[in-house]
Amino acid sequence: MRLSGFILLFTLALQAGAKDGAAIYKEHCASCHGDKGQGVADEYDEALVGKKSIASLTKYIHKSMPEDDEDAVINDDARAVSEYMFHAFYSPEAQAKLKPVRKDLLRRTQHQHRRALSDLVASFRGNSNLGDKHGLFARYFNKEKMNNQKGKLAERTDTWIGFDLKSDHKIKNLNPKAFSINWSGSIMPPETGTYGFRISTPNGARLWLNDIDNSTDPLIDAWVSSNNKMRQVEKSTFLLGGHSISLYLDYVSYKEDVSSIQFEWKPPHGTWQPIPQRYLFPKRSQVLAIPTTPFPADDASMGYERGSSISKAWREAVTNSAIEITNHVFEDIDRLSRSKSSDKDRAQKLRDFCATMAERAFARPLSAEQRKIHVDGIFDQSKDDLDSAVKRSLLLTFTSPYFLYPDLNVNAEGKPDQFTLATKIALSLWDSIPDRTLLDAAHKGHLANENQINQRIDRMLEDPRSKEKLHRFFFTWLNLTEKDDLSKDLETFPGFDENVIADLRTSLTLFIEQVIWSEKSDYRQLFLSGNLPINNRLAEFYGKEAPKSGFANVPAGKHSAGLFTHPYVLSAFSYHKQTSPIHRGVYLSRNVLGRFLKPPPNAIEFKDADFKPDLTMREKVTEITKDNSCMSCHSIINPIGFGLENYDAVGRFRTHEKKKPINSASDYPTEDDKTVRITGARDLAKLAAESPGAHRAFIKHLFHHLVQQPTNSFGFTTMDALHEEFTKNNFNIRHLVKTIAKTNATH
């Protein structure tokens, strides 16, 4: 037989098989599941979509389907109908073809809106280049009468901000009855939120934040002492993560017996503590415009935050934040516009300033119509009332669709160009607008090829704003953003207090940062690394060798598995008194390993009191999930949760529970219908490090966080291309971030 004839017969055979599969589905399945697997009301209303392989579907149908006649579709028929379903509607690829995903027109999220407004004003004040040195610049003086800074004794960089006269302060010739100290520099908040600041002193002290020349009222004013009695004064303020803030702390002791000061902060999710050295810089930052207007939560119905919802509350927040920042700009209008009220060309300078503000807000040169609407028309109507013209122009710019909706950034022909590209890169990496350097590159046409784009992205990745966005991603990916209460029963776990919990969060942050910003930035080390950053308090609680100071890496133990066994993660997915294999298994299955889990058919509340007191947690979970309807998902969930049972509810390693040896071994069914033996956390780590499904899950979550659009909206092959690039570059996380940013910018 000729080869062409063989190919023809083979093709016809495949077509016949496909028809048989469709016919079998129509005869035995469609009445319950719909003609395209969409579900049927009062029968099976869930859509037949998922990630099982054809082999896995075949096995399931052969064994269990249809429910009223399980022998009707078996063997070759089961295989034929599985192939038909998989390619027709079941697989993600089939769904993408049936329902092509489109990019949505998105507004800025609350994170993006605040940061964009802040960066927009900052672009007129210049960069705050802090350098690599850490600590605050300190100056020590002897006080003479009313002059607090008469005799300067010393200048140095202090890494710990505080003083005690009784300590070895190493300041020569200090007059113990009359001296002053001031500390100046910047702090770099690691995340966005409300920060508390506290001064403890029996003397006098004042704290200025976000004020370059101390011209405003201090945030904390404890300048007048109260009979040399120790007192604490604290205030809180909202700060943007990744944006440095100027700090100035003034302290004085005059004719007092006791002289000391302690300066602390309370970061979001943290407790009162001295500000860590890594967040202190001796150079003072420019004043930062910080929108404090509360915004409604962004829509997260797709599993990630995106600016897709419009509400009255959002419109009010946009308006109020525009008013807030307009007032901030107007208070400093002379410096920002580089003009004075006495200037003869004051009107033109203010007009040009407003035009530049609009151009930077829209991230492209203004069209003649845009300039007329947002600037010239307003100034022409206002005539000599320049104050009103400036305010009206700024308010219109800050509430313009061209600012609120970055996707509107296209050229006069309605097509994307290099300004569009710059806008998308800034959104992906910074959640903000392009800075002047990036806009200048677009003006000059220097974003025309991949090498030029790579150079700009490499620079931007080193910016603290990129680091803050990636920090937020990891806590979102690990499902830890909403887990504020990790407290445990103190009788069961004595010593596991709020300070230990805050230190564990810091430990997790440091662990993640060490992986991301290492030379290799290797995703696999998130699970395979044996390091655990701890301080003295954690060392004491977890029985580790204490570091000399601050946080330092120690061996986590031979059974450790990176993120899987980090005590903060394990504590977050545990009950008040005991572990929770189900919570641990669900989170790891979905977010890390990328497994598809259906909602439970019957939600069953875990009630510990319903079980005999001598049962282990594994025995309890096995009992409540043994039903067939549960095991379709718990065959995946339970082996993962059981694999971590050697770690208790606060993440300490153990070998026994209820005086019984821990059994952490189970058979885990993979996506390709193979069985892997899980004996503990290290096996789970290997699975996450090596599994393509886990790699793709990580890529998907990171893509959603950076771009806030579905991957399929960039083309059906986008995920495959990203996965191939990720693998080819040895799973380098920073390279993946760069690839995603380029994908968003160039599509």
C-alpha cells in the first residue's frame, strides 16, 4: 500500500473515532451535561471543564459514568468519549477556542491610582537617590542656654536610633546636663499601609516625617518634658510601600537627671520595634504627595485584583483624591512650577506647568484638543484668576479618562506606539506611570527594539517600587494577605505571641527576598532552599542557634522544604490548637501545584469535638472525607496535607501526635494520571520544583498580578511561550517578570 493511501485510511479512522466519541457523548452524556458540557439545570449544572488528562478522564468514565448505568461506557468507548470531550470543550485549550478571551478595558486599581498620583507630583521634585548606605545621619551637640546646637561634638551614621546617657555612647566631651541630638535621613516603608511611630523619653523630642525643611508641624511633639518622667507619645500615618519618606528626629536634654530616648515603629502586620537598619538611609528624601483618601476594594472575582468595577464609591474616591492632591500641589505651587508671584511671565509658567502635568499624567504628548480642554481653555476663561485656573486644570487632569484608564494611551490614529509601551511597562513593574527617564526614551524613539526595552526594564526592576509589587505578589500567591490572625492557644503553644508572629512574617519576607534577588533568582529554591532567617526570639522558640544580631540564616533542618515548611505559612493554615491538613492541602494544591479543585458538593464543618480524643488529625480527616463524592478532590488534597503533618500548628517539627507516630506517607495522583509516593515535605518540594503544572501555575498567578488580564487574552499560545522561556532560563524569577512585562507591552 502506498504511503498516501495509508495516511488517508489513518485519517479516516481518526475521524471515525472522533464521530464515535461524539455519538457516544450525545447518547449517554448530553442529557445531564449539555451538548457542549455546559451543564443541565436540575441534573448536573456544573460545566464539564478541568485539567484532567485524556487518560485520567478515560479511567474515571470507565469506572463511574454514566451514574445510572456504569457499564454503558467502558474500555474503548470510554477512551473515545474522553478524547471527544477533551478536545471539544473540557480542556482549557478547548475552552479558549469556544470562548475566546478578550482584554478588558481596565481603570487603575487603588494601588495604581495612589502610586500614580504620588509619582506624578514627585516627577516635578526630582529623584530621591538614597544610595546604598543604611542608618540615619546623627549630629551630637552640647546645649548652651537657648541654643540647642551651639557646640557640635560629633557626626556619624547611627544604625540604631536611640540614646541612653548611661550607655557607652562614645561621644567625647558630652555635657550630661545639657546636650542635644538630631537624626535625619529617610525611611523606606516595605509595604503600603498605616505605620505607627512612637517616642519614649523623659526629655524633649520632636519627629517630622515627609518634610524636607521642618517647616510643618511635627508628627510627634513631645518637646516639653514632664518633670523628667518617662512618657510615650505615638502617632500613626499612612505610607506607600517602596516610596522613601524624609525623617527628622530632634532630641534635647537640659538640666535633667535621666536622659534617654527610644524611637520605634509599628509597621502593618507588625508590632512595636526599632526600625530595622535595612529600611533607614542617611540622605533625606524629597517631599512625597501621599493620597490618603480611602478607596473601595477592587474587584477580585477572577482570583486577582483588577480595575474592572465602577461604583459611586469609586467615583467619589477618585474625586476626593484629586482634590487632596490638587491642594497638596497648590500649597507648593511656586516651587513645583518654578515661578514666583512677582514673575512677569507667571501666567505662562503656570499654564506650561499644568500642560506638563497633563502630559506626564497621560504619558504622551498632548494633542491640540487635549491641551485646549485640560489647560488653555481653562486659563483663557479664568483670565487673571490664576489660582482658580491652576486648580481647575489639575482637577480635570487627575479625573480625566486619559489618566484613569491607561489603555486609552494610543496615538492619534488609535494605534499603540512607544508611549503606549512605556505606559504598560510602568504599570506591570511599578503599578504607576512612566518616570521622566522612560518617557524621555519614548520621546527619542529608544523603545524600538528588544535590547532597548530590556535595558529599561532592568533599570526599573531595581527600583523599590518593583520590589514592593513583588513582595505583595508573593503574599497574595501564598494566600496570606487576609490572614491577620495567626494567634494560637497559648496553653497549647506557650510563647507563640504577637511578637513571634510578627518576626515570622519578617522571616518569610527575608526568605522570599533572598531567593528573588539572588544572582540566579531560582524559583525552585522557594521550595528546595534549606535556609531559615531567624532572630534571637525565633531561635529561642524554635530551638535554633541564635544569630549574633538581627536576622540571619540558619539551617532549617533536613526535613525542611522552603516555603512549604516555613513556620509562618504552616501557622497560617492551621487551627487554633492543631494542624489543618485540609487547609494546607487546598491552598498548596490550587495556588502552588496548580490543581483544579471543584467546590465541595456538601460543605462539612470540621468539629473536633465530634471525634474521639485519641484520634490523630490524619485519622479525623480520613474519616470525614472518605465518601466518594469527597475523594474526587480529597485524593489530591489529603496527600499534600498529610505530607506536612510532621509540622505542628506553629511549624515545629514533630514525630508523634497523641502518642502515635506521625504517618505522612500517601499516594498522590498527578495530572497525567500517574501516582507519586509522598512521604513528607521534601517530596512535596520536589513536586513543586519539577512539575510543569506547578511552573505554569506560578506563571499564571504572576502574570495576573503584573498585568491584571487573563493570559489567554494575549493569545492561546502565550502560556506555552512563557513556560518555555521560564524553563530555558533556569526558572529565573526576575527574567520571568521581565518577559511578562515585555509581553504586556508589545501585545
